Amino acid sequence: MNAQPTGYVTRPVTELRAEDLVLGYDSRVVVENLNLDVPMGRITAVVGPNGCGKSTILRAIARLLKPKGGSVLLDGHAIARMPTKEVARRMAILPQGPSSPEGLTVERLVWHGRYPHQGFLGTSTAADAEAVAWALAQTHLESFATRLLDSLSGGERQRAWIAMALAQQTAVLLLDEPTTFLDLGHQLEVLELLAELNQTQGITIMMVLHELNQAARYTDHMIAVHDGKIWHQGDPVEVLTEELLHEVFGVRAQVLIDEQSGKPHCVPLARSNGIAEQAKAALETAAQAAAGRPVGGPA
Amino acid sequence: MIGRLPQSRTTAWWLVVVGGLLTVVAVAVVVSLGLGQVNIPVGDVWAALTGGHEEGNLASRIVLDLRLPRLALALLVGAQLAVSGAILQGVTRNALASPDLLGVTAGAGFVAVILVLVIPDAPRALLPFAALAGGAASGTIVYLIAWKQGVSPERLALTGIAVTAIFQAAVTAVVTLSVENNNVQLALQWLTGSLYGRGWEDLWLLLPWSVAGITVALVVAHKVNLLLLGDHVAAGLGMRIEQARMTLVGIAVMLAASAVSITGTVAFIGLVIPHLVRLLIGADHRLVLPVSAIAGAILLLVADDIARTVVPSLEIPAGLLTALIGAPYFIYLITRSKTRISV
Amino acid sequence: MTSIQAGRQPHPVAALHFGLFGALIIGGLVLLALGIIVDTNVGIVDMDLGQVTRALLVDDHSQARTIIWELRFPRALVAALVGGSLAVAGAVMQALTRNPLASPSLTGVSAGAGFAVVLSLVLWPARPLGLTPLIAFVGGMAGGTVVFSLATRSVVTPVRLALAGFATASFLLAMTTGLLLLSHDTVGTVYFWLAGGVAGRGWQHVEVIVPWAVVGISTAFIMSRQLNILLLGEDVARGLGISTGRTRVILMFLAVILTAAAVGVAGPIGFVGLIAPHVARFLIGTDHYRVIPLAAVFGATLVVWADVGARNVQRPLEIPVGIVIAMLGGPFFLFLARRNA
């Protein structure tokens, strides 16, 4: 259930989409003619194998990567032409593996999140203080405020970075692999927090995840990327299929529906074209031929 | 590509390249011998070399006594510096490394300046040995300071920069405090690097280092290839990393220190030549090292030729010229749009 | 780097923090003032500290006043301003590149300035000495730009910046030394300048450096927020709405002009820009609103006291201040290099 945004989101966003996006690095084109509409008020996961372009797409939407063609539109305006501070008031990004400088406390980190709302001289207002307090409360970090960032555990640190993004009070939150390098407990800590934020504040969340089951479980909308193109997108039940695993990941798997959550859950069995598979296919072909049936027909 | 020759290049191709380069060297040598205050036609040069002249012939004397040793030294020093630079760029995995980085040149310079300015009565002949000792000691100091359960490329580079800075400041201090000294010119000349007045004695001094150093370098070149894969990978492949690094750095120090002890600080060959060579033939160091040697030799030879002939009666130090030649390439490096500087 | 490391110790409360900062600033300023007075006291004509202080404060047209005010005091002032400028330039460089080993001297500015000065002397032997600061300035800018371009070709890692600076500086030094060979008579004065020092600097030098120092340091202070956020990484900074490209250019420019102004007036003095920010951060953390003023004060104090030392070590001979600082700074840099790599 996605609640209406409360007064904390100061600049609501009604539309975020990519139009005919062409992305690449140097002379290499990684993504071509991508069209994507980020569902507002929901949690979207971008999944895909290594090198498929999912991080590239997220970065482009976050305006961290300049597209070679096409554009990203925020409420109908081209994001590239908007002042970057304006964008920052509507959209927050948590990149992969952010660096924590020495001597930085949680509190100061979260305060940095107010930068887009502050003027040139950076004077703080009551609204700023409120936002920081709210962000710390949402991430359950009030008692950690004066702690040094590098003295926290992985999960706690990630929550602190999320708190900073929250202090930006944006309608949209983009995260690039927020759970990589965290152990299972901390992974769930972060995902549950994001789900809670989406439920109570209606914040639109889009994140790149590499763990398929987590993506299916904690998101409303999944986008599977393959070779720089959207292979399929929609409800996790529709996207996380055996076909996806075979065609995009090259894995033979079984997809079950988890009774408790109603979400799909995949159990990988083997590589689609692994040796075991090839041997099995060869045996089947031989068996079919021996039985006089046309080869390649149903087993 | 590391570990075996690229498929696209056959042995024949390589023979052509190396053969071509050696021909260029030979031609350059013969031409250079003819250049100078007294221009000697090629025929006479050839005659002098092959002993066709009688004893005491002026052309012969110039070619054989003055120019030949100097040119040979230019070839050797250029080769040594280039190989040293190639090794260091591979070991530190950074394309901006050079023999100067390890404090070798700065240390040699410091000792040389002390000798020239502070102990003027010492025999001139002592200078190469002192400089060699200074350079070798400095390189060793850098290595030891950088040692913390092993030497990482980054620590080596940063330590080298720090030690170089200290020695350079010391040199500045000594020169500044000895400004009244008549030998300041000499000191400065040494600090810039020059082949002026180098003769057969200098050549004999350097030759054993050249032969030993370059030969050993060629033999252990493949280790650089492995180190380039990264410490963990190389170790996984069974290489003893610290030992290999120590050997390679040791050779680089030896090559640079001995070269610098003869000519003084010659800039840029060790930095620029390996770059160019890698651009042309890739990063297989079994090939990069020998080709760098030849290219470095040619560069210094040409630089010295220009240095001693471009302005009549003025001996421009070759080191100044290599810096000038290196500069455009340096600027080119800066303006390239390629975003990765890596070996 | 800070004294509070791992473990679950709570960080000192913010209020205490300001107390520490205030104490350090005041302490630093006192030390600085003392250093200026002591530095002003050194000279051929012996005076006691009482005389010196009186001469500084009261214009009684005495000979003492003339000596103190015209000769010695401006020199000490230049030392302080140079130290402060270099320290802030170093702090900016270190934040900009997220590299604790960055410093103005490793960024080609000093080498560029030195080369420009020597080149101008060779090409134009009769040029007025008053032009030195300007020439050094331009040369410094060029040098800094070269290194910056070279280092930012790919990811700016500590080693990459250091090596880019080293390569550029070596190159410029080689050319500088070579050029010196072609200008026999000026070697002495040029080398003295190259060593870096404040001997003979007067009010005209103060006038040259004050505007740059004031504008540079205050701008750096105002941009502390951007500096703080840049430390969080490129992506996070952009996500927060900072145009990182433009901000970096402005900050780099700031660092370069501060350094170039300092080098123009006092010659290439190394290591101040490296040490001062480090000590400041060690004492007060990484908030640039605090680091910048503290580094400035500390840098100024360092150079002033180094000048006292330089003038007293071999009386009546004067060692250039740059050498003393290099002798102190070199080993410190070594220590840092070992620690950081």
C-alpha cells in the first residue's frame, strides 16, 4: 500500500521517464533507444546480468551520466537542462559504495543532505533542522547522531547514507546496488527500511539490485535489462520467470511462488548451456533418434 | 597478450622492426660522427673507422678520440635510462614513473654537487664513482623506507617523490650557499646532464654496467609482465613478488645510477621512451625493454648531436635538449582524449 | 588520522568541539604574533624585545622605528601571509583531490613559477625585478594547469596526482637548470630565489600578496561547504546538486592563485601546503569551516618561526627559509607517505 506523500516531500514529482536514451562510455554504446517510465510512488528494481547496463541506466536517470542521445524527463522537463540543484530537490541518489571521509559523524553527513535547499551562504533554517531530525528518525539513527561514520557497521552506515538522501526530502530516491557487500541481515535491514519509507511516505524508489529474489520480494515493479535493452518489465510475478532466467542469465531454474508474500522466488538448478545440460541434451537427442521420433521434438 | 606474441605479428615482422631500428642506429652513428665543429664527410668517417687513415690524421683523431666514445656513451646512457624507465613503469604499474622517481638521480646529483662544491680539491676522476654510490644509496634508501612487509607500487612511488624532494632541496641549499664558488657552473652542468668532454675512460667505466644491466634486464623482462597482472594474480601464478620486485628495482637503480654518474641528470628519456614504445608495440615487456633500449639510445644520440652542433661554439647540455624534446610529447600526453593512463 | 578511532566511543559533543577550535585559533594567533615580534627582532642592530614592541606600536620617528617598520616587520608579515596562503591552497588541493598527499608544491605551480622566472631572466636580462611576482604567477598557473590536466585524465588517485606533479616538476626543473647554465651572472640571485625566502621583502611585497591572500583565503572559507561535500565523492556531490566540474575548476583556480601569489613573492617554498592542513585536520577534524582558518594560522606561524630559525642558525648568514622548511618538511612527507600508501 503506497501512502500519499506527507508534507515532508517539498517538491512532488509526477513523472520521471527516459526517452530514446542512448548511453555509452567513450566510443562504446551500451544502451540504445531506451524508453522507460519510472512508476511513481512505487518501488522499482532494475535487474540483469553483469554488464547489461543497469547501473548505466540508473546513473543516466540520476543525471550522473550524460546521454549520447535522447533525454531524461522530469515532470516533462529535460533533466539535462535543469539546474542541478533543482534536480537535487526532487531526486536523491545513493551511488554504489560511497566513500566515507575520516572524522565524519552521522549527523554531519545527514546535514549535507540539506545542501540543495540551502542558499549560497549555507545558513541553516528550522526547516533544515526538522528535516535532519526526521531523516534520523526514519532510519532509526537518532542515537547514532554523534557517532563517527566509519565506526558503524555496514548496515548502519548504509542507513546513514539513506538518511542523508532522505534529508534531501525528495520525491524520488535512486539507489545503485544498496545491498551489495552487506551480509544477509543488513541487506534485509536496508530493504525493509526502503519498503517502510515507500509505504509511509510514498517516496518513489528505484534501485539496481543483483539479488533477484530480494528484488522480487521487496519491489512492486521489476525491470529486467539485457544487453542494454529492457527485456521485460512489470509485476515481479510476470518478470521473474524461468524464461527470464534462461534467456537473460543463461540459467535453468525453477520459479516458485512464496506462499507468505505471494512473490516469486527462483531456485537456480544449473547453467543453461553447461556441460551437464549439453550431455543431457545429447542423450535426449540420441534417445529420440533411437526411438525413431523426429529429433528436437517434445521430450 | 602477455606471455605470448600477439598473433597478428609474425616473427618476420619483428625482425623487420628490430633490424630497421638497428640500421637506423648504425646510420645515425656514422652520420653523427661526421657532425660537429669540424664537419667530416662520410667517406672520411668510414675510412677513419676502418683504419684507412694514417696515424695522426686529423679527421681520424677527431672521429676516434673525441666523437666515437662520446657517441657510444650517448647510446649506452640513452639505452640504460630507457630500460630503467620501462622497468619502473611496469613495476609501479604507472605510466608516469621514471628513474628519477626512485631518487636515484637526485641522490647522485646531491653527492656530485657536494663533491664539486664542498670538496673542490677532490680529483675529478672521483666524480662518477661518487655519483654512482650516491645514486645507488639513494635508490636503496627509498626501497628500504618504502618497505613495510613488502613494497607496494604506490608506496614506492610516493616514497621516491619524498626522498627526491629532500635531496633536491639539499642540492638547492648547497648551491645557494656556495654561490661564490667558482665551480657552480660545473655543478649546474652536471645537474643538467651533458656528454661534453666524455671520452674513452668514461666509456670503459660505464661499459660493464651497461652490458651486465641490460642483459639481466632482458632476461627478467617477463617478470614485469606478470607483475602487471596485479600482485594477487602474480602470486597466484607462483611468482615470488617481493623478490621479483626487488630484483627489478635493483636493476633499474643500477642502470640509472651508473648512467647518471657519467653524464649527470638527463631528463625524460626514462619517462617518455617507454611510453612511446608501448604505444607502438604493446605491453609485452620482453619486447618493450629491448626496443626501449634502442629507442633511448637513438634519442640521446640525436639530442646530443643537436646539442653540440646547433649553436656553433656553444655546448648546450644534452639534458636540456632531451627536456625540450620531451616537452611536446608531454603536452601531447596531456591533451590526448584517452582517459586511461595505464601501462 | 583523528585521535578518535574505532570502537564505540561517542564523539565529543559539538559544543566542546568549538571550544577546542577556539582555543586552537587563539593559541595559534598568539604564537603567530609572538613569532612576528621575534622575527622582527632579529637583525644586525641589536634591540631588546621591549624596544621592538614599542617601535612596532608607536611611530616615534626614531631610527629603531625605521628599521623595524621599514625593513623587518614587513618581512615577517610577508612570511606570515605566504605561509597562510600556501596552507589554505594545500587544504583546498587535498580536499579537491581527496588525497592527503596533495600539496601546492606537488602540483607544478612552484616548478612552473620557477621556470617562468628563470626563462624571463634568460630572455630578458634587464627586466625590472618588480615584475617577478607577476611572471611567477603566470608560470605557476601554467604549471598547475598542466599537472591538473595530466592528473585528471583518469581517476584521480593519490599516486596519480603525485606522479603527474613529479613528472611535470622534473621536466620544468630540468629546463630551469639548463637555462641557468646559459645565464652565468644571474645564477646566484636566481638560485637564491629558487630556494624560497623572505629576505629583503618589503612593503611592496606585502601589497602584492595581501589582496590575493585575503580574497583567496576568504573565498576558500566560503566554499567550505562545497569542499566538505566533495569529500563524499563525485556521485554523491552531484546527487546533492553540486556542479562538480565547475566547482572543481574554481577551487583549483583558487589553489593555484594562492600558491602562485605566495611563490611570486617568496619563491617556491615547499611543504607548508602539505604539512599545515594535515596538522589542522589532525587537531580539529575534516570540517573545512574549521580546517581552513586553522591551517592558515598554522601555516603562517610555521613560516614565521622557520624564518626566525633560518636567520639565527648561522648568524650573521641567512639561510633561505625555503631550505629550512624543506629540511623539516621532507621527513614529515616521508612519514606521511609511509602512513598513507
